[in-house]
Amino acid sequence: MIQSKIASAISAYVEETLQLPFTIYCDLIPDEAADGACVRHDPTPAAEERYNDGTRLVAWNFTFYTRCKNAANAREYGKQIVDTLDGATVLSAEKIKIECEAVTLPQYIDTDAKGFTTYAESVKCTFLEE
């Protein structure tokens, strides 16, 4: 599924650039007792442009969720993620050129019963799909 490939590519780019103290997972943060982050693709409209050669320009939104015991860290890691991706061009393993743009700054989501605070921040990824 192309969404997973794009999510993996932008997550790997963020991890390499920022050296975060955790892995960014796709869809879920597996360790419920540690700081972490995940990325999910949002429902997105169909292709923005279709070309005669069968390719299409696609724009998908991805939301990163950062969760930390220290709320300020969760917000700061989220800000670092969107700052890193805003204006970045990421090349996936499949040689898909992904243009990234920040959509939101970190937004408070929740503080759970274990004291972890979660923030969400979104980026728009535009790329040419075969």
C-alpha cells in the first residue's frame, strides 16, 4: 500500500535528521509505558491532477502523534517533526519524490491515566504516483 511506503519514508527521514529518543511507528505506539511517536495517514481526496501518461499528482495528509511523560517534550518533539518536514523533499526507497509541507503545529490531544501527554501535528505530502 502506497500510504505505508510514504509514511515509512517520511518517518525515516525525520528519524535520521532529528535523532529522536524513540522510533516513529506506523499507526500505533507499541510500548504503552514509554515515550513514543507514530504516524497515520488521514482520509484524503482523490488525485489533484491526472496526466495523459497515466500518472497523477497526489497530496496526502499525514498526522504524527508524539506522546511523552513530559508534556513539554511531547509538544517540542512534535514541533521539531513539522519544522523538519516543512519544505523538505524526501526520496522514498522506491524513488518516489515526496514534497512535504507543514499543515498544523502540535495540537494537544490528551493526557492519559498513566500521565502521558499526546500532541498531534500534520504534514501534507505531495508526490507523483504511477
